Amino acid sequence: MHQYRTPLRLAPSLPRLRIFLAVPLALAASIASAQLDPSAFPLDSVGYLNEELPRMEAAIAARDRSFFQGAMARTVQFSERWGFKAQANPDLAKYPMCTDAVMDYVVVGMCKLNPSGDVCEPGLAPRFEANVQRCREVAARK
């Protein structure tokens, strides 16, 4: 009794399969990001920061440096969804306080753990807090 097996030459290779699966996902992601309303960005940024900041403060209190690896990944995902990390999204130019707050949040947290770090400049934390506050104000008006 012979079992049916797909000849090796007909089976899709793993790299081809990954490409085949990645193309629809990339297309869906680009369509989704193209449909985001720029005026919703401040509110989404504030929601993101409101969720992340308490988690960051808990990680700082616990001296948990590993938290920041995941925080950076989440920040990159958020910025890619809105298109302000990998490429410039001109529709977000009127919300620099929000883009700056999102991008600085991980660095500020790391500087709270290690204030003598290379990127820890004295004005960073106050500038971050001011940007978060201005972003919240803009989001409240939307």
C-alpha cells in the first residue's frame, strides 16, 4: 500500500510560503493604516500612553529593565500603525507633541532607571511631561 505524498518539487518552499502569506498581511496593514483618520491620532496616542505609563512606572519601581524591550516593540508597532516611525506621515505634522511623547516614553523610562545613561539629557523628562500634557489637551478637544 502506497501513501500519497506530494512530490518534493511541487511542494512550496518555506520562503515562498512566507512571502505568499506576508503579501496579503502587508496589503491589509497598508490599507488599515491608510484608513486611519489623522484627527484621531492625539486620542489614540493618549490612550496608548495612559496604558503604558503606569506599566512603565511599575517596572521602574521593580527595577525591571526587561520591561523596556517589550515597551520598545509596542512603541514601534504603534508608530508603524500611524506611519510616523518608518516614514513621514505629513498628516501628523500638526501633532508633534504626540509623536514626540510616544517616541520619548521608553527613553524617559530607561533614564529613570539609569540617569547617567548616554541619552539622558537634563531637559528630556520635563520636555516629555510637557508633550504628554499638550497631547492630552489636544486629544480632549477632539
